[in-house]
Amino acid sequence: MKANLLNNYLPAALAAVAWILGGFGGVYCKFVAFPASGPSGQGALDFNFGIWYYQGWETASNPVQGDFVLETCVNYPNGTSVDSKWMAARAFVIIGLVTGGVTTFWSMFARCFYPTKPQFKCGAMLLLFTCLCQGLTLLALTSSGLCTDNKILGTISSSSSRISLPDTCSMAAGAKCTIASTVFWFAAALAALRAEPMERDPITTQTHDVTYTKTLGADGTEVVSENVVRGEPIPIRGGNGNLDEPLLGTLGEINV
């Protein structure tokens, strides 16, 4: 029973981790990075870009700390050239989050409605499909508009001659989380294929033999005493607790 319980909850746990990692990788503004170097070759800072947003900075001030710079995620400006691979990566982010979210929600509450083995297999197929979509999100790494010919990065590079930028991008935290999410989706699918349906507890009924004894007291009052004898619980769904036998047919046999 403990092994069955573990097999039922393992796909849900793996899928939940995969969904969180996939959401972070797909929505956060640090999917790819361009490490910048200063005049002496020392590292300056990294310029990060995501599938939907890119990293920006805003200045703020308060009377105590004075002026300071905040790192934030900014929408891409209108007119940004989004090529086909970048657009496909955006589509797969949405499909993966929606399909993976629904499947994860189903697997988390699977214990409540006792899914059958074929239903677990269908869930595994959906998890494999989500795994594929999550992996195809990495198409953004080969996008020319995002990695090799980034217009925003070109504007930054042309406005300052004191920093040097690489010609192509490298994986940032978002891309690495996407790879980890793909692995977790695949592990969740394998766990769903191995999961066994949970057994329901047999529905039972219990008979009672009740005996009433009436005695006459010395003062002429009647005293009624009750004696209850409880019978053994009897399965009403299958003579041996077999859940495959129909409920009404077995009840008919007992009533006779």
C-alpha cells in the first residue's frame, strides 16, 4: 500500500517541480546572457534577455539611501524583430505552461478519484508532450534576433566604446532551468507509466441483533432493557471485497 501511495504521488511531485522551473525559465528575463568586458578585459556586467522580457535598470531614490539602481524586467519595445525561432519558443512556453499546469493539477488530486491504469498512461502521454514543448523552448538559443543579431544589444554596443560584447549569447539561468524542467517532465512521465491504481477500501455493512426485555419492578413499574449483539462486517461490493463486482447485484443477494 505504501509503495502504491508513493507511485501515485511521485508523478505529481516531479511535475510540480518541472512546472515551476519551466515557468521561471520561460517568463523570466534572464534566458540568455551577453557577458560584457571592460577596457582592461575585466568583467563589467551581463546583459540578459528573456523570451518575453529583457533585463533593464531603473533609478530610484529615498531620503535615507539616496540614489540607487534597481534591476527589473522590461517589455521589448514595439518594432522588435522577432524571427520564427523566437516566435516558436514563445508559443511552446505557453503550450508547456498550460498543458503542464493542467496535467500537474490532475496528478496532484489523482488520489481523490482513483484513476485507472489507462488513465495514468494518458497522463504520461500528456507529460511527454509537455516535455517535448519544454525542450523546444530552447529554439530561442538559435534565434538570430535574440542571440546573434540582437538589435537592443547593438544599440548598447554602439553607444559605448568602453565595453566589448561577445558575438553570440550564452545560456543564462532561464535556459538552464528550462533544461532541468525538461528532465523533470520526462521523469514525471516515466513515473506516471509505472504508477499503479490505488485500491479502494471495500464497502461493508454490519447487522445488529437487538433484544428487548421487559421486567416488572417491585413498585409495579415496567423496566425495558436493551441488548445489542453486533454482527461481523460483510462486504457489500463483492463477496470477498472484490470491487469489480456490481454493487446492486450483490445487495440483492444479501437482501434475499
